[in-house]
Amino acid sequence: MAHDTQRPLIVGMNTVEPDEAARIFAPLVGLDPERKATAEGIANAGPTFRIETEDGNAVFTLSSKAGFCWVHAAKGQGQGMTEAGLNVIEQIARQAGCHAVGFQTLRRGLVRKAQRLGYHVAGQINKGHILEKRFQ
């Protein structure tokens, strides 16, 4: 049986208003390794996007400074959403003139998935990891 290595197909993408983003990200606040994040702060840190694939969806908030795109929060569900989400985030970052993307996570499984997609651990915050990917 052949393994399908095709990337998930993005079937929809739109922006999310800050009040809706705050509701979506509220359950994630406790996952901040620094324990500083608020749902409202995340939602207002930059534009929030929602993507949909045939198998799931994801919502993420981004900002950029000095050519570096930071993912403030991401929440997804469904098959292949880590890869789909990071691919879209990288495309948005490149279009914004960024040379790198970064995010932090407490999830070891996400660290492994991101490393397979070219990210490296750039630092640690308490029990969390900072991951980065520089573009060529």
C-alpha cells in the first residue's frame, strides 16, 4: 500500500476578528510557558487567520518585526494541520518580507513535527521550546 505524501489541500482561508480570536484562544492561555499571555493580548498581537483543508482547520495569530514572523498562538484540529498551518504561515511570512518564522510550544510532539518540516529548537522557556525556521 502506497503512502500518500501529498500536502493537505487548503480549501479556504479568511481573517478572524480579534473578539472571535480571543474566544478561540482562551483555552490556550494556560499553555504559555512564560504564563504571561492573555486571550485578548494574543488576539490583538497581529492579524489572525483561519485556514480550512478537506480534513480540518486551524486558526493562528501572527506578527512580524525586523523580518521575523512570530506565531503568537495556533489552534487546529484534523489530519495534517501542523504541516498545512506551518506552510501557510511560511507563505504569509515570505510575502511580508520576513526571513524566518518562530513559535513556542510545550508540546513535544509538535516539536518533533516541526523539526521534520525544517524547524530547529532555538531556545527554551521554562518547560517550553522556541522553534525557528530561517528561509533560504
